[in-house]
Amino acid sequence: MTVRLLTNIGRLWTGTDLLSNAAMLLHGDRVAWVGAAADLPQSLPGVIDDIVDVDEVDNLGGGLVTPGLIDAHCHPVYAGNRYAEVAMRAGGATKSEIAGVGGGVASTVTVTRGTDPWTLCNAVRERLRYWVLSGCTTVEAKTGYHLTRDGELADVRLLRTLEEEPGMPRLHVTFFAAHAVPPEYFGRPQDYVDAVASWLGDASQAGAEGMDVYCDNHQFTAEDAQRLLSAGRASGLRTHLHACAKPRHGAVRMAADLQCSSVDLLHEIDEDDVLALAKTATPVVVCPTTSLMEGSRPPVRTLLDHGVPMALGTDHNPGQAGATSLPLAVSMAVAMFGMSVLEALRAATAGGAHALGCGDRGVLAPGKYADIVQWDADHEGAFAWSYGLKSLRVWRGGETIR
């Protein structure tokens, strides 16, 4: 058996602990051993065929190394852009005014449906590469801009294919046909709910791991969401919920009662919602960029103090948040939500793994994937200072992809 040694790691955040002057042994795509360099086993489990000296790259006394980051909420499968709409919003236009001139989700649906599969695939491939370059080795990738059975299933297969290409992040594919009611179902929302419910088994067979529902009075009600989430679970899918209803109508407590895999965004929740999440230990995913745009911040400090599991997402999407940098989300979580640096890093690593049900990553420990990032810094405090800390090297399964 051959192993790889990563040595001269000045500061290592394993996802659970901080170590100084650390080292790691990798076997294949997994971590075989991790700890202080002084405790490196005298009898190694095989022959070392490669020694990676971390300090050779950064000259920062070994620098900072963490698990690969995990973006637990984003929408990378779309065509076109909505820059004009973003400018309208910045100028004070309301959502109704934007929709009145053809903006909103429907505009991206129109462009995405009209884009040939080859062009769409190339755009998504290029987009996903941005996450890797910023140190993100796992991305929760939602569909949701075709809103037809065949289009949504094709998007699932597209993502599964891209994941196998060199230089791509690992993907947690989420079937998001319940993103909005498409134009052809105008005035018949319940017919669309029936249709989506009938597609969920096919989505699982096509390779989706999860499904999501956008729970809002203008799209899907809590009752719609409950039906779809129950159907998704029966089809073997993990269940996620966009709980961003305005006005709120019990979506968070419903999701907690169902013990969803994650409840996301949480712009408007109250004490009863927090207690329901805490009681069921339902993970939440917060997205600082979207909170900033919405001008509404979830009570992250209160959620953490109640022991609610926390993950971070960029919420990259064509209409609102263009960021693909989870390090930026870490910086913003510290500044906006009152999280400590390690709380934010935990949410961006182990927390994301928990929300996505990926127990094989998010921490650097024996048996876990060797998804590793070396950063252009010698201390984790740089995340709170840099607003988008630069990665120097990225390994996916022990192989360099940056």
C-alpha cells in the first residue's frame, strides 16, 4: 500500500479541532491519519510515494489548511442573465414591477428552455469551476429553471455527468421543479403540484439525491410543500425547503415536524420556529448574500445558542446573488450574523456535510474523503478580514484539482 504525506502544515482546522504543526497521511482518496507532526506514526501503514510540503507553496510557516468547503445552497443550472432586472431592483423597483416587464424566475425559465443542451452544459461547467477555484469541493446544485419533467430530469443528468469530469467539485443534486409555477400552468397551481409529485420517483432514478420546495404564498403554500416533501421522502430523496415565505405561514414548523434534511434562508421566523428547529435538531442553511439583498437577517446567534445545526450557502442564482465564493459567505456570516470565525468555518464544512447527508466529508479524519484546501493565510482569522480568502491548492479525494 502506498500513502501520501502532507507535512509542514502550520495550522490545520480539521472541521472539529485546530492543530498546529500538523501532518496528514492520505491513502487513495481518503484520509488515513491526521494529527500533530510530532505524533506521526513511526510505523506507517504502507510506503510513502509522495511527500507534499505545504510550506513550499505559501512560505507562511506552513499556512492554513482546512477541509474542502461545502456550499449547501445554490442554483447553478441556468442560461442567460438578469442584469437589467438587478439594476431595476437597485433603483427601487418592486418585485411586482419587475414581473410586470417580464422579469423574475419566468424570464430565466424562458431563456433556459430556449438554450440548446450543449451550450447550457458548457455554461454550467464553467460556472462550477468557480467554486473549485475558491476552495469549495462539494456543491449542492439545484435544478429549477426548466420546470418541465423532461427538462428538469435532463438537468439532473447533466449535473451527474459534469461531476465525473476532471476539475469539478462533488455535487449533491437537488431536484427543484417546485421552484415556481410555470406559465403554462397559470391559474392551475394544484395541477402543477400534482405533476411535480409524479416526477419525484423519476428524479431519484435519474440521480438526484434531494428535492426542494419554494414555500411562499405567491408560489407554493405550506400545504403544497408538505405534500411534495412527503412524496419526495417516499421516493428516497432528501428533503429541503426554501422557508422564505412573506408573510410567514407555518412553513418552518411544518418542516421541523417533518424533520426535513434542511430548512433554508429563514428570513422571517419567530421564537416558536426556533424552538421547533431546536427540538428536532433540524439543520438550517443560511445565505448571507441573500440576507443582505433582502434586508432581513435570520436570528443566527439565537439558533446557534439553541443548538440548531448550521450550514452556509452562497445561494448563487441569476436574479439576485451572483457570488460563487463560499469564503465570501464565511466572511459575511461573521460580520452580519455574529458568528465566530470557527462557527462560520464549521458551518461551511462539517455543517454543510450534515445538511446534505454527506457523512464522508466536511472533516479531515481517518476514513473521510481527502478533500483539502490550503489557503493564502497563516491563521483562520483571515477569513473574517479578506472577504473572499484566496485558495492556493485544492485537493479532491487526494488529487490536486487546483
